[in-house]
Amino acid sequence: MARTATTTKSTTKESPVAEAVENIDNNIDQQVDAIIKKYSGISITSGFIPVPLLDIGALVAVQVKMIREIGKLHGLDLPKDYGKSIALNAVAASPLAAVGRSILKLVPVLGSALGAFSFHAYAAASTHAHGKVFHQAFKSGGSTLDHTWEGLKDSYESIFSRVLPAKKAEAQAQAKAA
């Protein structure tokens, strides 16, 4: 009896299930990017609220709504105020960045203009960072109670510091065009 050697081919293709999961993940990532872009744009308008500190409240409200929408994509039904304390902690962690820009509006005429334009770059960068951080947190699983400011702070600050210069450049380009 002759023996024949059999070889197994190793394929680099992923299983259909793994491929489907990757497609779903990519689809969710794209949807989250669109949500972040939408809410970053909305958050910019909070800078044009002429009343100091009210702009910060509006910004936090926009970010909380965005966080809840991102949570829904991950199958989470989050409470209405979920994320509020984290967004407020981000403002408190950089009071000069947020409150300083807001208080600048107290200076008649020039202060309002400077406050609006400087705040909207901060608002867009902050909203972008919150969206990315919560998307990653929701993606990694765990209880929503696990998501605290202390746990998310480093990621938020890293993303915020990378995004802020780009948002400032966009604000300057928009100001020149206007």
C-alpha cells in the first residue's frame, strides 16, 4: 500500500464570522466618526452664546447628547444625564481653557468676539475628544459605571491636545473667510 502525503493549505483569509465582525466594527467606527463630526459642529455654536458660563452649560449638554448617541450604537441605553459629570470634570480640569474663554466675553465688544472664536475651537476639540474616548470605552466593554473621569482623563487629554491645534487652525480659516 502506498502512502500519499497530504498537505493542508493555510489560508490568510479570515473566517466569514470574523470578517463580518470586522465589517460591523468598521461600520460602527464610521458611524461614530460621523456623530463626532456632527456634534463637534454643533458644539461650535455654544461659543456664540454671549452669556459667560452659559456657553459651558450648552457645550456640556451637546456632549452628553453625543455620548448617549454613541452609546446607542454600542447597544447601551444610557441614562439621560450619563456623561455629564465626566464632561464637567473635563471643563474643571482645564478651567483656564474653558472658563477663561467664557469669562473673556465680559469685556465689551472685543471680548465677546475673542471669547466666541477662541471658545468654539476649544468646544470642537473637547467634543471630538469626548466622542473618541467614550467610543473606545464602550468598545472595550465593562459596565458603564466603570467609566469615570479618572479612568478616561489620560485618553481625553491626549486626544484633546492632538486635536486642538487643528481646530484652532480651522477657526482661524473660518474667521478669515468671514
